[in-house]
Amino acid sequence: MTKTTANRVQDSEPGRKPLSALISVLFILAFGGAYLAVITPVVSTLAVRISQISTDQAEASASLGWITGVGALIAVLVTPIFGMFSDRTTSRWGRRRPWLFAGAIGTLISLVFLGLVGDTLSAALLWWVTQLFYAAVTVALNAFLPDWVPEHQRAKVGAWVGIAQQCVPLIGIYVAQFVVSQNLSSVLLFLIPGTIGMLFVIVFAVAMPDKRIHRETVTKFQVSTLLESFWFSPKKHPDFGWAWLGRFTMSMMFAFYATYQLYFIMARFSSDLGEALALQLFIGIISVVIIAVAAQISGWWSDRTGRRKGGVYLGSFLFVIAMVVHAFAYDMFWLWVGTVIVNIAIGVYFAVDLALVTDVLPDKETRAANGMGIFNVANSLPNSLAPFAAPLVLAIGGTGENYVALWLVGAGFALIASITVSRIRSVR
């Protein structure tokens, strides 16, 4: 960042101190840890567990869809509410810390029991409880960015958060492969990533700075307050509205990709579960390097120039290309071409988009958690809708495995996301 640009950005937030290296690292580890604990089941271990419970592959695929769909819907409903209550929390331990502790402990306990149950309904109920507690964790972590990270550091921190979110599921994929290959207890599918992830969250909760607010400064709670926690005015805050819509459409694409990657591999490249997990793990390992390089370049460029929209444009168009390549990938060469492109897109897009959203967030000082909770609906709602929509798309043609249609629909969502960013005016 040039001196002129740095001064201009820092002057836009007077009094906001740069985030220390230690807190930055702990925050990134906590974000990655939380994501590790819960996205790992979405990517692989929940699919493995459902496959173990149900011997029919078609039934397992359908069960995975409605279980993850309802779970994501729960997250959609409770996240803005938890955000509103976090903004109003008057605990002597701060506004965010109690939510991190309660959410981390509850998430871990529910994940352990998820690995112990032996029927689909019980697995579903425990996954939904997991989503409830995980929402409390994400509310507090998402609020930290507008609470404490100055504008000139947001893309850099966002880049590392993006790297952590995309890389840590490798641990879960490895755990799934190891547990399946060694015929170990299924509880380890959830206990290992859950324990590691929530430990990072708890460590951050202890070390993080947190603001304490006094009871007399909080307005009286009313039913209208609860209803307002789900709403912002697109007319009053149009840039936040366009950013929300862009993330929603991009998350629809990504929900297709993340949820059905394992089944896609099994449908076209290896029907054996162990072999498919091994290939998914190998893809993930290569992806780590690609995402890390792309995210660091994108975040560095965004903070240096003060521009956010360029990275979002580029990432969106790369996602479109990657989905088209996946649609027609019937041999390993084209699978790897699509994989390289999609991971460059992940690094470029998610490094900058989080900083862009934080820049246009309304009422940062008083409603940061609630605002980020509303934005998180754009992430969570597609995870609820996509598992129901994807089987309908896959069923086109009657095979139940029409991945050409699935990935082309995903490409359409990514294209829409690239258009929405052009409507944002207050951020370059």
C-alpha cells in the first residue's frame, strides 16, 4: 500500500488501532477451527456417516440433502437473532465472548453424539442441534471483523480467513479416509475435527479484545426488536443489499459444489467410497497451495489499492469457467483443469468479498453482529435451498446423476453474482 493510500484508509476510521499479529493469528485459527468442525461433515464425514447408516446410495444422497437443508434453514433463522442478542449482551465478560464459549462447547458435544447414533432421524436431529450452537460461534466471529479490524487490514485478514476456511476441511477428509480404511469408530469422524476446531475457538475467546456495554445503554427489548433483527432497508443501504445478493447467488453455486463434490467423484471417476475419499483428499491438498497463493495476491492487491470490486469480478468469472469445465469433465485431465480454476477463484473471490461486505455494513458500531448475521443468511440460506434444488437438477433426464446440468446451473449463479457487484457504488 502506498503511503498516500494507507493514510487515506486509516483516516477514514480515526482511533482504530491496527490489529496485533497475535490476535490476528488467533482470530484466523478460530475462524478456521470453527469451519473445520462443521464444514467437515458437510464436505465428507456426514456423507460417510449417512452412507454407513443407509446401504442404498440413492437413499443416502436424498437423506444428505434434506438433513443438510433443514440444518442450514435453522442457521438462517437463528443467526440474525443471535446477532441481535450479542449486540445487546451486557455480560461483564463482553458482548461476544459468552457466545463463543457456549457455542463451542455445545457444538462439540452435539458432534460427538452425532458420531454415536445409528439411525438417520437421530443423526438429523443432532446435526440440527449442531447448527444451532455453531450459529452462536459464527455470530461472534463474524462481528469481530467490523468490531476490531481496521479497513486497511480487512482484505489481508479476509484473505487468511478464506485460506483457513478452504484448507482446514482437508483434516476432516483425511480423518474420514483414515477412519473408513481402518474400520475405526464412527465417532472419530466428528470428534477429531470438532475437538481441534473448538479448541481454537476457546483459545481465541480467552485472548480476544471485547467491548463491554452497560445495561442502561441498551434499549428495552420488544417483539419489534426481534422482527427487526431479520431486516435492513435496501433503499437506505443499497450497497449492502447488492453485496448480500451477490454472496447469496455465489453461495448457491458453492453449496452445489461443496455438498456434491464427493458424489460427483463417485459418479464419474470411482464408485468405491475409499478411493473417492482418497481422490478428494489429494485434490484438497493441491487446492491448499493454489488457494493460499491466489488469496494472498488478491488480498495484498486489494489493501494496497483500496479496491475491492476487481477481485470479486475476477473470482466470479473464474467460477463460471470452472463450473463449465466440471460439467464436461469425463477424464482426470479436465477434472484437474476445473479444480485449478475453481481454487484460484476461491482464493481471489473470498479474500476480497468479506472485506467488501464489512466496508458497506450498516451501523457498524451498534449492530455489527446483527448486520453480519443478516449477511450470513446469504451464506446459510443457499445451504438450505441447494440440497433440495440439486436433486431436482440431477434428476433431469431420469438418471439422478446429471452433473452437466448441476454445474451449468452453478455457473449461472456465479454469473449473476458478478453482475450484482457492478451495482455497488460506495466501494471501488
